[in-house]
Amino acid sequence: ISCRNPLQSLLSSMKQACEILTRDPEGGAARIPFETFSFLYSYLASIDGEISETEMNAFLQEIQEQADKHSGMVLIRHF
């Protein structure tokens, strides 16, 4: 029986989303606006159902603090 880590699975999906949605050149930082990241993360976390709203909000707060230092952009290295 394999144990699925919902957060790792979600973060892997978010990394792929950043790579797909970025306007950075290939091999770049794969930045996306915090608003886009927040929307996608919240949506996917709600579908997953294993990440509490408290955990989700705490994670997004940390990401927003990092994004605020980078002109509102989320970088993959932030998570």
C-alpha cells in the first residue's frame, strides 16, 4: 500500500502549472502572478479535500510574503 502525500502531489501539480502558465523563457524562473497561483492552489486543494482550509491559508500567506518581495510573482523555489 502506498501512502500518498496530498501536499507533495498538489505542489507537484502547482510546479507544472507554473511551468505551463509562465511567460518566462524556457529554463527561466517559471514565475506566475500570486493571484493566479492562489486561485489554482485553492481550487486544487478543495478538490483534493485532504488539506484543511487552515493549512491552505497558512501556505498561501507564506507564498504571498515571498511573492511580495518579487513584484507579486510566485517562483517555483518559493514552494
